[in-house]
Amino acid sequence: MVDKPGLRKVHLRIAQQSDLDFLLKLRKSTMNIHLTNMGLPTDEQSHLNRIKYQFAAAKVITMNEQDIGLLKSYQDDNALHIVQIQIIPELQNNGVGAKLVQEIIQKAKHPQKKVMLSVLKSNPVKKLYDKLGFHVIKEEENSLIMCFEHKTNTRLL
């Protein structure tokens, strides 16, 4: 849950098939410009395929009882993975997404798991990930694979 002055609590709820219309509209409004800049498909089926990828891990972000975004993340033996995070355009740059990513980073702190994500090269949100301490570990054709690793405290005896 996110708490920021001027914003009420932000909650996550498990995404349902009935959310697909909202999630499709959200994806188009948040990703079309970046996909177009990269020459990637923006057709409805491509969007639906991405929405349905790891759908069991999808949570709708709500604020003031209104759907405002999507967070998909899951954990495996080595890391927490942020698959997607999208906030409606009118609420972007208000700290909601940053706070959710910070909460995932904190969740990964014990037992010292990495946090992994992929971001399109043309997406300016990369600056936020840099600021939060992520670094690029791999460059792919259209995206960057980024990683956050908790620093271990190594003291000399």
C-alpha cells in the first residue's frame, strides 16, 4: 500500500478476466508511444498477449476505489521479477509507481534476493529505475534488462 500526501491509500487486488478491458485500455495509453518509437506492434492482439503473459501474477492497482494501474511481479528461487508496472497517464510522475517498486525492493531485502525487470529502451521510466538503484545487466534489441541487488554489509573483524 502506498501513502503519499494528497493521495489516499493505494491498494492491490488480484486481476480477473473481467479486468481485461481496463488493462487493454491502460496498456494502449501507457505503451503505444514507446512501442511505436521502437517500431514494435501496437495491435490489439499483441497488447492482449502481453497482458495475458504471467496473468496469474497480475494485480490491479486501485486508489480511491478506482482502477489506476497494473503491477505484475513474481518471485522465483533467485529473484523477484517485475514483469509490468503501468499507471494511468494522468497519475504518472506522482510517486505511485516508484513507491510500489520500492516496496518490492524492500520485500526482496530478506532473504537478499535480486529484483529484475525489463524496460523498453525508449521508455523514460528507465531514469526512475536508475535513481532507485537498478543497473543494466544486459542489452537486448529493444529492451534493457535491469537488476537491483541489495548491498551486503561486510565488516572486517
